[in-house]
Amino acid sequence: MDQRCEPRLAPPLPRFLPKQGQYPALIQRPPAHADLMRHFRVTPPSVNQMLITLEREGLIRRQPGVARSIELLIDPRALPELLPNPG
């Protein structure tokens, strides 16, 4: 068996839609759903759908029933800059 070390390529940076990338940027410090709603001025179903999408994409992890349990699974340096609250 060949024991040479192969150089590892860095995983590709995630590609975000403009608003989608803002959610993980805010998640660097675990927010509550209400924090996300206030920042993005969206409804609870919109926040929930975005979190489901980010989780399905493997970008975040959550623990059901645990407050502020959203955890980033990607390098924070790969995130876009968090823009100010729209409005």
C-alpha cells in the first residue's frame, strides 16, 4: 500500500444566493429565530424555511428543542460580510 502523503485540496467555498448567505453570516453568533426575523424583517415561516434549506445543504446544524443551537458547519471566512439590517 502506498503511504505517500497526498496534498489535500481545500473544500470548495459554498455558493450562496445573496440573501441566503446573510443567514449564516448572522449565525456566527447563535441567534434566536426572533433575532433572524428582526434582522431580515421576515416572517417566522420564512426564517424556518431558510434554516431548513441551510441545514439540508450541510451549512448549519440545529438541535431540535434547544434554544440558540444553530451551529455553523463551514469556515466563517467563507461567509459574505453581514450587511446592515435592511430598512
